[in-house]
Amino acid sequence: MPELIIKYKSKKTLDALINFSKYFNFSIIFPSKSPQKNTKINGVSIIPSDSSIDTSELESIFSNKNMNADELRQKAWQRSK
């Protein structure tokens, strides 16, 4: 069966397409929300996480350190000039 991808901006358009599908005998399949394997944002590849990775060893490093994101950015992520 041939496929067609339609991009729309408003919910009214989607509602109209759903109504048309009843009369013209076509189906609407919504894509999954999970990221694709080759997703790139600003040139950086995004790789889906793997649930088999055990991060429990990192817990002792970050627990009870009273760190917040602002302090971490100011101390650790500064560019050297």
C-alpha cells in the first residue's frame, strides 16, 4: 500500500484528516515518540539510551554533595580563554 507523510500545524487540520479518512477509506498512523537512531541536534548525534547499563557506581560520587546545576556549570563548564 502506498504511503504519504503529511505535516500540519494546527489540530483542526488533523481533525479534518481524521474525518476525511472515514469517507475516503485511508488510515492514519501516528509515529512513535521514541527518538530515531540517527537523530542529530545542532550537529550532535543523539543515541537512544540502553537500559542494560548499570549506573549505580556513580551514585556514591554524586550523593550527599549538595550540588546544584548552577554551581556545576560555573565551576566545571567554563571555557578557558
